[in-house]
Amino acid sequence: MSKRKKFDDNRQSINDYVIKSAEKQKERIKYWGKLDAAIKMAFLTTIPREVYEAIQGLQNAAEQCREIARRYRDEGLNEACTAWAEFFKLRCADCTNTLKFTDKFRASLNKLKDMKLDLPVDPGEACGTGRG
């Protein structure tokens, strides 16, 4: 009978541990759900409507955040390519005088600087055709 008692006591202690762990996990899930809802509400109130409509069907805020980051990363890439294209299309012949050219040149340089894009040492680097 003592072996059976030891077995039952051991099993009960394991069960108690599992039950406590499950309760802690349940509390974490509940807390995570509250955070998820708060982030979703922040998305609803802060991002453009068309972006929100594109992400609202995703399962949770983490997936929504990844989709927003992907979407804006693509837009950032397009903006960078446009800035580079405008810089390389800048020609003195397109301006009526050197002052206008200089102003446009400086404006292009400032735009590249604001976007944290450095001028390449080799002109082919910006297009991915560099020799380096």
C-alpha cells in the first residue's frame, strides 16, 4: 500500500505543477490578447484607411505589423530609386542658368542625404553595375 501512496503523491505533485503552469500560461495568453487588441486599435486609428483595410483580415497584430513594414519598405525602395533617378537625370542643359542648376543639384543632394543615401564612389554602384 505504501508504494501506491508514493505513486499517487508523486503523480499529484506532477499534476499540481502542470496545472499551475497551465494557469500561468492562460494568464500570459490573456495579457497577450489585450496587447494584441490595443495594437490593432492603434493601427486602426493611425494608419491610412486603405492600408488598414488591406491588413484587417490577418490573424494578429504581429502579422499586421509585418505586412505594414513590408508595404512601406517597398514604398521606401521606390522613393529611393526615384531620388536616384532624379539625381542622375539632372543636366545643366535643362536649366536656364547655372544658379538654377546649382539649386536643383543641391536640392537633389539634400534629398539623398535626408533618405540616408550616400553618393557612390563608382557611378555604377547606384545601379548595381559597379565593378567593385
